Amino acid sequence: MNYQKVLEEIQEEIQPYLKKGKVADYIPALANVKKNDFAMSIIDLDLNEYHVGSSQKEFSIQSISKVFTFTLALQNYSKELYKRVGHEPSGNAFNSLIQLEYENGIPRNPFINAGAVVTTDSLLSIYKETTFDYILQFIRSISDNKKITFDKDVYTSELKHGYRNLALVNMMKSFNNIENLTSSVIETYFKQCSIKMSTAELSKAMLFLANHGVNPINDEVLINEQKAKRINSLMLTCGHYDASGDFAYRVGLPGKSGVGGGIVAVVPKKLAICVYAPRLNKQGNSLAGTKALELFTSKTGLSIF
Ligand code: GLU
């Protein structure tokens, strides 16, 4: 299939959607972006790459980082992790407090904020003060780029305005579902969210999930097949907060969004994709990015259904 041609068609058809939606500004530093920007990258299991738009420009990966930290947690834990974080869609906003209280501080899944915070806490219990470096090294290794780092302005901005995430971590601490200092947990979580990557780098970093957990760049087994399946299933059912059903209905691929405007998705056994368009829909997912992925699966027939 001529993926380059498909991407170029999408880039043309997506233009009217790039002006719709709103850039996230509840983390003020996130609003400092070119609002109508667009980029899309594909990499297949033979490592052929296809790109359109500003595909080498780095942006804030935000909640896409949750896929990487959950992978690291599953490298270390099995069933015991699911006692602390569930695997059901939440049907609620990404940073909702309500459900967390009546479900006794056990987040519904690892891809809402509370669940990702528990995941990061589980890593802190093992890697202590080296946790963020460990996360960063993992991301550098799977994207084959040693230069990837985090954006200090975004990090500081998140710390300064992160009252709701602090509320989530404190609530979970009150239910004994946080093992480490709340300050260390929230700082590590905000740092992982502030990592900046391009669509080219993110698509490469996701490739192991299209390949049963094996990194096709160096044949390293990053996670066993069973666990890779679970990560993909969770992306399909929970990767887009309370719009996860809508994303699955329209796109038909496991995917994960971030409020920075990125979305990653995988076509199992074939390829990984990343799209970037910073204006978001009401549920906090890239509006044009979702449409672009919908166009991709409609044009290529490459959905999982
Ligand atoms: N750092 C963001 C927050 O915790 C991540 C949210 C997202 O990307 O959906 O609010």
C-alpha cells in the first residue's frame, strides 16, 4: 500500500478540521503552540517510515506517557497491580474525582490520570529516586533517540497549576493506594507528561505494541505477548477517556491520546501511527487527530474490525 500517498490525501482533507476545537490551556504552558499545526507519521514493522507535516517537531506527549509507564509497571508486576488499578473504561473525564471516591481510591484504569498516578507510584516503589530517569531511558531506547527529554516550562506550569491532580493523589493516599510521598509521585508524573517528542519519534516508540511486545528495531522482548495484548486492549477501551467508545467506533484501532494534541495508534502485526494537531475536542482528545485516524482506517481498511 502507498502509505505516503494516503498520508498526503489525509493532510489535504484534514485542513478544515485544523481550525476546530480548542488548545488545552489549563496547563498554561501548553497553550504556547502553533494552534493549526498538523503532523502524521507511520512506521511499519520493516521500519519503513512515512511522514507529512511537521513530523520532526517535538510536542508535549502528556498522557501518551501513560502507555510507556504502564508497560514498565507490567514488566515488574502482574496481578497484584490490578488490585490497585482496574481495567474498565471510566465513562468520566480524565481527571475526575467523583468515581475515585465512591470506588475507594481504586482508579478504573491506568489511562485516566488517577490510574497513571498509581502506575507511577508502583514504579517509584521499585526505582526510587531514579524512576524518572528510568522512564526516560526506556522511551529513548524504544524510540532509538538518546536526545529525548522533558520540557521544563511545561513541567513547572503543571506543578504550579496541578491542583486537581494533587487532589487525586491525596484522595488515593487517604485510601492507602499510594505507597510513596505524594510530592515525589506527582513530580514524577508531571515530568513524564512533559516529555516532548515528535510524531516520527512517537510512532517508532509504539512499534513494539504492533509486534507482540517485541521491539522490531533490535528484537528485544519488551513485554510478553499476553501483556502486550492487554495494553492494546486497554488502549482500545480506555485510551480516550469518556470518548473511548467514540474513538473505537470511528477509528477501530487501539490508541492513546494526550492533551498536548498527540494521538498514537497501532495496527497489530503491521504498523504504528502518530498524529499531532493541538486543538482538542470536549473530551480532551485531538479533534483533527481523531478525524485523521478515521480517514486513515477508512482509506486503507486497516482497522482491527
Ligand atoms: N498532564 C496532564 C494532566 O495530568 C495529562 C492529561 C492528558 O494528557 O490527558 O492533567
